[in-house]
Amino acid sequence: DAFSDLLTYMYSGKVNIRPEHAIEALSVSMYYQIEPLVRAYSSFAEACIKVDTVSILVASALQFDLHPTIERCEQFILLNGSAVMLHPTFEAVPEEFVIRLLDNDALNVSEVDAFEAVVKWGKAKFGEQPGSE
């Protein structure tokens, strides 16, 4: 897991980047303020931006105020709007960033896909509301 990668770095000085733990390791590295690991995992994560990873990556980047990573993720989402927004991981994106995306005229998504994505996102965030169908 990510914590074992952190311990490996602390005891050996070697960075062991495993794709399946990159985002989690980035968060742990940032929490413990280990700058060399933050830089290594940020670079790795940005190089591996894909439809199924970008939502979780941007949520982590927003949490830790990583502006370059946020900007790269945003550009990817704008270009691949429908695929990203309709992917199940989109529910990880914070509300303020969803609004930011929807306000951007460059977002490449149809109105129908945007509506469907926001409804799924809202249900994931807030659950089913009484009287909703």
C-alpha cells in the first residue's frame, strides 16, 4: 500500500512508484510533507492522466492545492468531458470544481450527458431525495 511505499523511501531513500498506489501515495506524501515524494508522485500521476484516474487525481490535487496538477487535470477533463463526467469516479470531484467545469465554455460535453452526469454525481454525493424518481 501507499504507506509501505512511504516507509521504503524513509528507510532506503528510494522511490518505488506503483501505479495502483500513486494517488494514495501522493496524498500520504503531502500529508506528511515529504516534498521529494510529492514531486515524484505528482509527476507520475500527471503523466498517467486517464478517464478513470483524472477525477480522483483532481480531487486530491484540489485538497492539497497542487495548482499545476489541477490545471492539467482540468484541461484533460475539458477535452474529454463526456467520458470523464459519465465515468463512475466522477463522483469524487468536489462540488466547486463541478461548477467550475460546467461554467467553462470549452467543456466538451453534450447538454444531455452533462445533465445525466450531474444527476448521477448529485445522487452519489447527497443520496436519493424523498419524492425523487
